Amino acid sequence: MQPAQQRRAYVAGAARAAAVLTTVLAAIGLSGCTSTASHAGLDDGKPGDSGAPVAAAPGKYRTLPEACGAVDPKTLRNLLPGAEEDDPVYDGQATVTYDTNRRVGCRWKLETSSGTRYLTLDFERVVSYDPTVSDDDQAKERYEKKAAAAHVPGASETPSAPSGSSGSESGSGSPGKDTPKGSASAPSDSGDSGKDGSGEDGSKTEGTKVEGATPHASGTDEPGTRGTDDADASETVAPRRLDDLADDAFLDDQLVTSDSGIHRDVTVVFRSSNVIATIEYDQWSTNNKHIPSSEELQVNAEDLAQELTGRLSE
């Protein structure tokens, strides 16, 4: 073959190869665009759907009030009468806790010739560590356990509890480690004051607890003697729920007799969103014939609880 013919054959073959290559590249490009568009269309069909569960709402409260300063001075003097206005007894003694954003408390004690009065406050901010369980639901579960332990009518012994765990009552994440050994302890789940059957000096004595307190006037000779009519009795029977206080609330009233004297322990527990507050208000009498008034202590404790719900919202 002559050189001229060879050149013409080469050019024709190259042209055919270029045409084939162009066709293949075009096909590949079209396929890629189609695939991309197809995936984009699928994504656009479910905007923002990542498949992750929606986190439960956090609780209303992120902090707690300073417990020893939570009670109005006038209210405090009414609850613990008999001391001078500037008496250091009204300063209270703060409960030792490891995290004051999770739990705080305070205790007051006033001794007089006729007996002793105690007032104890405890605030607990409940936090759920399960993203599917809200702080409020976790607090409600814990409150119901306290109500059941106090035998409040209608309280479930086995509440339908959220499955998630939460911070311990101590706020430290480890149950039972809230209070160092030898320091003041926080109230138990049952709402009992921890002084049942103990002497005024803190020594343990055997006492008899009278369940289901009924109203009786201070100074009557026999426990259980009614100082009011039946209508008033229904307002002081305990334990009972308090429907007009916070989100949930109950009151308990126990009369305890012992060799060292007689004392009445009134407890109010209420839940406001993710905070549970416990009030323990006790009166000791050195004279076994002088029974502390159920009505007076209950009214004072309820009034204080109403005051504290306002403090939480400040």
C-alpha cells in the first residue's frame, strides 16, 4: 500500500474510534446523572427524617432555691413560736448535699419549756437520663412511690414507671451517698421524719405510732378525742391527697407516744414539674396529757407548702 493510502486509512479508523468513544462517554454521563437524580428524589421525599427518637422535654426547673432562706421570716416565727425575733435558731442548719443544683435542705429546732418543735425542708430536682422519658414523668414516678409508701389513698404501689433511669435522690448519681456519715440526712421516700420513736435529745426510744390521725384539741386527756365536729374531721384526716397544691401533693399525720413524751409529725410532699419538695413539721410535748394539735400543725404545714410553690417559680 502506498503511503498516501495508508494515511487515509489511518485517519478514517481514528475517526470511527473517536465516534465510538464519544458515544460510550455520553452513555456513562447520562447514567450517572440519572442515578444522582434518583437518589435526590428519594431524599426529598422524607425531609429531615433521620430515624432518631425525639428527645423528651426537659423539666421546668434548672435550679433550686436556697433552702434555709426559702421560708419567710414571719412564717418561720409562726411555725416555731417562743423565741426572740433575732434568735439564731431561725437561721436553720443546711443539709449537707453533694450537688445543690439537684438537692438542698434545711432544718430548724426550737426548744421551749413545754416541748420542742422541728421543721425540716427538702427540695429535690429530678433529672431523667433516658431521652425518651421527661424529667416531669420521672419526678411523677418518684412522687407516686412516696405517696404509696405513706399509704395515701389511691396511690399505686407499683406505678406505671418510666423505663428510663434518673439521677438518684441525692443528686450525686449514687443512691445512698447524698449525705456524708454523721451529717443530717434527707427525708426517706415514705415521708417519715426519721424522729419517730426517738427522744428529743436524739436518742432512740421505743414509741407507739398511731396510724390515721384524727383531729383532737391540744390539752385533751385521751389521744383521738375529737375537738371538732365530723365535717372538720374530714379536713384533717391523714394521709390524704391535697388537690389544690402544685401538680401533685399529699399530707400525712402521725401521732407517736413514747416514754420520753408524745409527738405529732406532719409531713407534706408536693411535686411541681420536676421538683419534689418535702416538709416535715413536728411538735414534741413533754407532758403525755398534752397532745399536739393536729389541726394547727396541718394548717401551718399546708400554708408553708403553698408559700414554697411560689418560691420555686421566682
